[in-house]
Amino acid sequence: MTSRATRRKIIVHIATSADGYIARPDGDLEWLTSRPAPKGFYGVNAFMRSIDTMLLGRKTYDQSVQLGAKFDGKDRTIVFSRHAPPANAPAGVEFVREPIGPFIRRLREQPGKDIWLMGGGNLIASCLDEHVIDEFVVSVAPVFIGEGIPLIARRHRQVSLELRSVERFEDGLVQIHYRVQD
């Protein structure tokens, strides 16, 4: 088994509204995507160079495809889904139906870069429940949207976080980086 210091980290890197939602109830992200982004795109471009695997829930995958995301197979994309893969799924996108915890534990022991847990809220909650998330990088956009899909699906839990850094951008977005405490 690889030590925590050398194993691949599972990192949630995600944006929320100031009231804690990752999307409107219908999955709409206009409140976020219509914002002009600064050079470096809030550090996402640098972050992308540190990962080689993306984990998504099925709803996040479907929404990404709808928004025009291209899954080119350069990085590994794994979609957790209870349903059969769509017939038009791009080559290189893997659909997984097995339990999340054991799958991710095996995945993180494989050689490679860190792993981006993109979302959504149900997948993030399930991963928290399985104790497989190492870090959160949450970009809080300066907008309230009133209702929507929460960052983490509601369940009874308490997870302690250690603040690593806070960065403020000129447009009012604040990025908070936490390490999940053991």
C-alpha cells in the first residue's frame, strides 16, 4: 500500500454560488459560465496539468456533454452511473457501476497524477462517506442563486477541514483550498 504522502490525491475542484449551489435545480450553470474569467481561469489551467483522471457522476457527465465538453481520451474519464452507458459515449470514457469506495481506493493506488472529482453533489457526498476525498478547492462566485443543487448532497455527517489557502480574484470570486482531516 502506498503512503498517504505518495499516493494520488482525490481533489474536488468545483465552483459554487455564494449560497452553496453548484448549479440551478435543472443543472443550468449560466450564473457561472456567463462570467468573464481572468487570465489563468482561476488556476484551473494549472490544476489541469496536475491531474490525469476525472471522476464524474452521470448527471454531471450528461450536463458536461450538453455544454459541449470534449472527452478526447487524453485524460482518463470515469463516470459513476447506475444506468447503462449511452450509445454515443466517446471512446475512453469509462462507465462504472461498482461501489465507489473500493473502486476509488484501487484507482488511487495506481501510478499517475492526482484525480479530479468533478461532481456532482451526490458523488461528492458518497465519496465523503467513503473517506476517499483528500482536498477541496472551492471557488465561490459572488452571486446568490436562491436554490439549486448543493455542493454536497445532504446527509448526516461531520467532516473537519484544514484551511490550506484563500485566494481572492479581482472579479470578487474567492477560492478556498481545504485539506480533509483524517
